[in-house]
Amino acid sequence: MGKEKNRKIDDLLADLIGKELAKALSQLGEVEIELQDVQIMAEKLVLSIQPSALIGKEAVPVLEKPKELIKSKFEPPKEEWVGKVVEVKIGATSSEGGTRDRTIVIGGESAPAFHLFMETPPHPPIVAMDVFDMEISLPKAIKKYYGDVMSDPAEWARLNVEKYKADMINFHLVSTDPLLKDTSPEQAAKKVEEVLQAVKVPICVGGSGDPAKDQKVFEKVAEVAQGERILINDVTLDMDVPKMGELTKKYGHAIIAFTSMDLNQARELNRKLYDYLGKENIVMDTTTAAVGYGIDYAFTIMERARLAALMGDEELQHPMAAAASNAWAAREAWMRLPPEWGPKSLRGPIWEAFTALTLLFAGVDYFMMIHPIAVELTRNLINGLVRERKELPEDLYEWIEREA
């Protein structure tokens, strides 16, 4: 009986203390309580104080789960760019002193590549198909499309235009290389004339990569192509830049200024050309690396060039060119690999197409490509993004607001 009585006293005492604490804390918010002359005799004492009771606040109600999404309208971000890429025209029709059946304009962007909420690119990027002036070593996946014409550049060019719908021809005079056939400038110029007669689309003419020999070749080519406004591919800092600028201006052509992934060199080369050419005659090529072989570097340099141009860097406000056909230098594009890599007949063109598509979103305006499937894939994407969308549909962003 004595123990039971003591337990009841302890319970009453604990209840009393709890109520007094709750009362004090509800009035003062926070208080220090000191007990004096209190003796509690118990085997076990448990003091339980509910926080909500002490601070005098109501319990937080349990929130109900939302039954539907909050409806909101998406507003595309607004950006302002002070710079604009210059427009470069390639080719000349009969009314302009040439014999081409069309002219092509690239450049003119005033927003980053395919920011469609800001602007549709004023001119669609162009795909030029490669032609070589001699038979060269190419993977079987490419040769099977050109085997009958690889020894005849004019017929090769005609096939690209008539069958594969090339926008332009990118004619490489590789035989002029002193380490290959060392073809003379006069012979090279004659080949260019043959290609110009075989097709009526604008053409771009490239050399062998030997700066000294290329300069002599381009001088003769520029002369025989006078009036056609060809795109000369390319001029580098290793060449006599003043002389290249003068002959390009004299014969009315445009030029590709090539540098190796260095924007400072690109600015330097452009500045030197400005003494002889207007900006509307210069296209930039900052070097193309393939998927898996440094394309991240190529993309970064091109993207930096384009963003700098739009932010007002006048020395970089030029259309950009990229040789997506460099993708075939990647062994994975053509060599025999385990089955999980897929058939070579598709792996190569996909490799080239993805190289082009990656650089398309960096802002490239002019592509040099070789495989018909890769060309078609790239052209179809460009058509979907640009040619078939002259004006943005009103419900372009409707999918963002759509309920799940």
C-alpha cells in the first residue's frame, strides 16, 4: 500500500510540475525554471513535456497532396546580342558575270545557333560534297558510291549534284602536292574549268595543304574562274597573306581563312586579310576534329568564336566552315570491329553525320562532306530546323505546359 501511495503522489507531482511549466512558457515564450527545497522520492521519475503545449502553438496541419499540376505559361527567355555575323555570297549567275544556276549566301546570324525562340537562321547551312582530282585511298563504304567516277572529277561532281543533290561542290586539288603527283598550277586550273563546265552549282576549290604550292595553284585557279565567285579553300598564316588577299579581290572570289583551334590566330589572320578584302569575302575554318577524336575541342572553339562575334568581336563575325568528312580519319568509322559496333556500311556515315550535327549546333554555316547517307541525314535535319520552318508555330512550346 505504501508503494502504491507514493506512486500516486509522484504522478500528481509530475502533473503539477508539467502544468506549471506549460503555463510559464506559454506566457513568457522562453523561461528558466529552478526548483528549490523539493525532494522527490521515487524509484523512477519520468518528466514528459509536449513542445506544442509549452510554446502554446497549434499543431501544423498535414498538407494534402496536390491533385493537379499548377498551370503556368512558359515564356522563352529574352536575350539581346549586339553583334551580327556577316553574310558571304558564293557563286555568280549569268546576270552577275558568271555561269552558275544559283548563288548561295551563308552567315547573317544575330543569335546563337538554332535559338529558335529568338530567330530562325536567315540562311540555312550548306552541305558541299567532296570531289578529288585524282583517285585517293578511301574506305569501301565510300568507294562503292563513286567507284566508276573517281578517276574523272567532272563526272564525280556531276554525280554528286544530279544524284545526291549537292548544294555545292568542294573540289580538292590533292594531286598538286609535291609529294604526290606535283601537278602544275596550269593543269590544276584546267581541272577546275572542267568541273565548272560539268555542274552549275557554286564550287569551292581546295589545295593540297602545301602552303607554297597552294599559293601558286590558287593564283592560276582564281584567274581561270574569274567571274564565278568561287570559294578558295584556304589561306593560312603560313602563306603570303597579302598576295592571297590581293588575287582574291582582283578576281572577285571569296576565301576560307584556316587556323588550328586558336581564336587569337583566327583574329590575326582575319586582320591581315582586312587590308585587302571586305569582311563579306571571308569565311572562317578553325579546324574540325571528328567524334571521339577531339570534337569537344573543335566545338568549343567554334562556339566561343560565334558567341564572341555576337557579343561584338568584329574580327570573328564571319560564317564558319567545317570539314565533317574528317570523321573518316577516325579508325572506328571504317575498320573491322566486334559486332556490337554495328556494320561498317552504316557506322562510317553515322560517324560523319554526327560530326556534322555536333558542329551544326556550334554555329557552322558550311559543311564539307563525302558520304551520301551522311549528307542526306545532315540535310534532312537542316531542312527540319530551317527550311521547313520559316515562321515559328504558335504552339511551339505547348509541350512544356502540357499536363502529364
